[in-house]
Amino acid sequence: MLREHRVGCAPHVLTRLVAGVGAHPATIREVAERLNPAQRYGAASLPDPLPFVPTILEAFRSLRVAAADRELLLAVSLCLDDRLEPVLDVDGRTVDEIAGGPVGEHLRLHAGSVSFVDPRLAIWILHTSGSGAVAEMHARLDVVFTHRADPLNAAWHRARSSLRGRPSVAPELIPIARALSERGHSARALLLASEAEVHADGIDRDEARVVAGASALGAGFVSDAVTQLEALFPDGAESHRLQALAALLIAQSTLRGSVPDVVPGDFRPRSDHAADWHAWTRASALTAGLCAERGDRRRMRVWLDAVREGSARIGAERALRDPAFALSWLVAGDADGEDVAGAGPVSGGMLRALRTAAGGDIDLGLRILATGDSAMGAEADPFVAGFENSALVRAYRALAEVLLLSWRGDIGMARAHLVAAARELPVALPFAGLGVVLARRLDLAVLGELSPYALALTDALPPGVKIDRLVDRSIRSYLHGDFEDAAAAARLWLDMGAPQTTLAVPGLDEVFGAAEPVHRSPQLVRPPDLELAAALRMRLQGASEGRWRREHEEVHRLARTLRSPFERARVEAMIGAQAAIRDDRIAATTHLGAAASLFEVAGATAWSRAMQERLSRLDEPNGGSARALDTLGACRRAWTQFLTARELDVAMLAITGASNREIADALVISVRTVEVHLGRAFAKLDVRTRVELTVLAHRTNRHL
């Protein structure tokens, strides 16, 4: 609905909007329209309260509440959590009295908690209450929470009750915010730290900015993080600048799409304090990973040199240096590096899972991730210290799981997991946009089209992040039977250098001929199953007519060893297509049928549907598809791997019915040369006459 109104919104932001205004589409649209792009795509936190839009005004236009009830509703609106007891302390009435009164119909009271029946009422109350009334209620809540020995809420309400700055509350709020951030409550931590920054001065302000920036990054609010942390440079205290360095470089890289053009020496500590050197070393390790995600090996090495220097200085070779090197090189495309890992969710579990899966044991890799996601598997990670439970780290781990599921061939399950993660986490941020590539490929495999989820995630990408949309176009065209457009898009992708993520996602090598340039990156990381499947498809494409039967039997034998139903189905589909081209109906039906069944098992519904359409095409006469006969682009591309350029030109003209003399005139060559080229084309394509050549061309175009 939002896309229909040209209002882009990241899925996890939409989840927050639904929580904030309820399931009211018109209100959601109006609120989303009032947000700036950074807020809609999750780069900035949502305003608190949310905008006061016309549908909210209209919903409560006729509402009349008594003064005491309005104060009660205001107290509920201002509290950080949904506990009922503090609200009762402020109000003075019992639960039964509130539930039985006029205000009771607007509140949901259950098991010691209180919430609004319609969450839009909180927005209405806050926007229609004066600043004085709001400050007074905060002051009353401060008294209540102080009496209840709740320093977190007391400090928060004390700060909010002041209409002028109150520096004394900053030292109270900062450690609470830091603790909340480390426990994974990044959004609430940002709320408290930002409030502390407003009241603080001097060194307290620097510390508040560090905590606010780190909390913003943990929540995925990279724009907020940059705003907070850039304020520390160049005038903040060195210790605070170094504490902020890792989060700032991550936020800048994610927001702008490229790693800032700086070097480690620009930030090398001037002191001998171990904490400063540790912060610098960790920032270097994380920045090396950012460079690796973007395929920048040269700069990755520069930052890894800094990791080596800093780790030696603080004795963190095992905790920081080794996992930093291992993870950076793995993400950069070297899966054969030293088998080391650190501790915690990233340098421990995720690194081990990716390396294990790339080595061939995908099930074990998934179990490693599952263990790390349990409470029993939680442990500190020096690589992302303080962020272990953050939304950003959880997004990295969620994408790792989706990637491994796609490698295993569970395409439908991978998409379901990615959609679920996208509703809660900033999945467009990790691995330089890998989540967006996965969302698009999985959508195409399951739906045959891009869903609003994939389109919204694509819109959220920063300008500096590029994804291989041409491959997506090629896949979509291929699945819809437009093989010529699929081949054209693939050709353009090759001409542009075949950009792709180093962590392999399902592509489309079916439309490449064996004579094409090598289309896989030498730095591509994928398990042996995917490596073998790609090699088998390439082998089929390069098989000459004379070697076809022997090759296809051997390829089929090897394909049966593939554990991924999706990858095996793609090999079966190619065998079936090649058999159809050679008019081997029995083999074509067998292999295309097997492919359709395997795609269904994998959850790749669109691929399965495409195979069913190919099966139905087997029963068409050669002239059954007018579109296929009008153009022979797929045939021309297929034959380029067997014929020279001149032989191909002659053969394609012969298919049109041109005589040898007409071909000679068109190509400005002699008739004898035409005869030679045509004879060689006949021999290479295993046909004896022009009629057989024409039939083969149309079958190739129809089935390839």
C-alpha cells in the first residue's frame, strides 16, 4: 500500500509504525509521509511522539475526558514501559476504579501491565497536552520511581521534567544507557543517552555522544550515529574519539556506501593507555572487515597491518588479530585461510559457521549459528564488544543463516527466514547489501517477481552500494520464457565486469555459453556442492554434438551426488533443455520433470512453474511459438560456442531461407566461401541439410 502511494519504507520501520499507531493503514500512510527518508528507511530513529496526522485528529475529535483521566492517560503515554503499579501510584485510584470508569474503555489492563487499546490515543494525548503539563507529569513520575528505587526511570523523568538544562542528570543517565545498549536495548539506550547529551556539558557531553552514537549504530540508525559521533572530531577528548572510532567508521560506510578515505595512522593513539590502543585496534579490525565486504583488498591489508601492530602492543593476538584476519579474508573471498575463530556471535559463531559451510558441511554451519542464538551460547565477542545483542549484529547473523539455507537448497525456507528477519532487523546494512541481493534472488526463485519487501529493501540502499540488477533481470526473463532478453541482460552484466558478492548467491549461468568469458569471480566463496553444480552446467554448455550423449550421462551421474535440491534441479533442467534441442523427447521429459519436482522440494516455486511450462512446450509443433520463431537470439548465443563468427553469420542467414548467392552478397564474400562455412557449420552442429539446420535452430531457440 505504501509503495502504491510512492512512500518507501523499510519493513522493520513499518513494524515500528504498526506498533506505534496500530493496524490503521490510512494513519500509517499519513505518518510515513511526514517522515524523512532516513527515518522511513531505518537510518534514523522515529520521532517521539509520532506526527500528529489528520486521521488521528479525526479519530478522537469528539473524545472528552475528565481532568483526572487525562492525567492518567498522559502518565501512561510518558512511561518507558507498560508496568501498571507506577501509574496507579501517580493516579491514586485502584485498578477496578479505573477499569470501571469512562477511561477504562481506552486502556488494556492485564497481569500488571497497562497499554492503550488504540495506540494512536497516546499520540493525541501528547500533542494536545501543553509542555507545562507534560513537564509536571514527568516530575510526578520522577517522585514515584524514586520512591520505588528505580534509578533508570527516575533519572529519565527527572531529566524530562526540566524545561532548562540540568547537567546533574547526565552522569545518572549515561551509565544506564550504556548498560541498556550492551544488553541489546539499543533504541531505549539511544533515548536516554540523547537526553543526557542535551543536558550534559564538557567531558560528560563527549561520553554521552559516544554512548548515543554506539546505541544508534546498534539499532541500525546509522544517520543518527554519524550525527552524534562526528561531533567528537576533531575536538573531543582523545579517549572518547577512539571509543567512537569503530562505530563512526561503520556508520559512515553503511550510510554512504563506501569506507571513508582515511588510514589508521590518522587516529593512532598518542598515549600509552591500553584502553586507547585496544579501541584503535578494534576499530582497525572492523574497518578491515568493511573493506573486505566491498571487495577492497588493498585497503583491507592496510587496516589489517594496523590490527597486527595494535594487537602486538596490547597482547590481543588471539582475541582480536587472528579472528580479524580470518573473517576479513573469508568475506573478501578466501575461504582457504587459517582455521581460527574468536568468541561470541561474530568472530566466533558466525565466522565458524561460514567457514564450515563453505567447506561443505552446511548443516553443521547452521547448527553453530543456532547454538550461538541460544542463551546458553551467548558470550562476549572482543570483535564487537558491547554490540553482541544489538539489532545490527543480529541482522548479520540472520543473513548468515539465510545464506546457508540458500546454499543448502532450501530456497523457500531461506526466503521465509529473510522476510521474518526483515520485519524486525536492519537486514539491508550487513555485508555491503548482501541482504538486498538475497531478498531479490529468493523472491525471483519463489515468486518469479520482486515482492514489496525486496523493493523496499532495495530503495533503502545508499547510493554508493551497487547490486547486480542485470542478473535479476536475466533470471526474471529466463523464468518467464524470454530467453533472448535473459541472454542480453547477462551479456551486459559480463560487459560491466560481472559484479557480484563474494559470498555466493544463486545466479544464472544457464544463459552463458562455454565460449563466454569466465563469469565467476576468482574470489567467490561457495560450498563444494555449488562449485560442482556450476561446473556441470558449464560442461553441458560446452558439449559438442558428437560428445553430447556421453557427456550428459556423466553429468547426470555426478548431479545425483549433489545434496542441494535447487542446484541439482538446475542441472537436470539444463540436461532436459539440451535433450529437447536434440529432439530427444523421452530424455527431455524425464529431466525436466525431475527438475520441476526438485524445484518444488526446494521451495523454488517460480523455477518449478517454469519447468512445467517447458514440459508443455515439448508438445508444441516447431511453429507453435510465434514469438520464438520471430527472433533467434537464444539460438545465436548458443551456437557461438561451436561456430566461428563467420560460420555463425552464414548459418543464421541460411535459416532465413537465403540462397548461397544471397548470403555471399550480404556478407561480401564468394559463394565458394559460403559453401565452405556452411559445410563446417553442418559438421559442427551434426546436421546434414538446411532443413535440419532450420529445425535445430528453432528447437534451440524454443527450449534453451
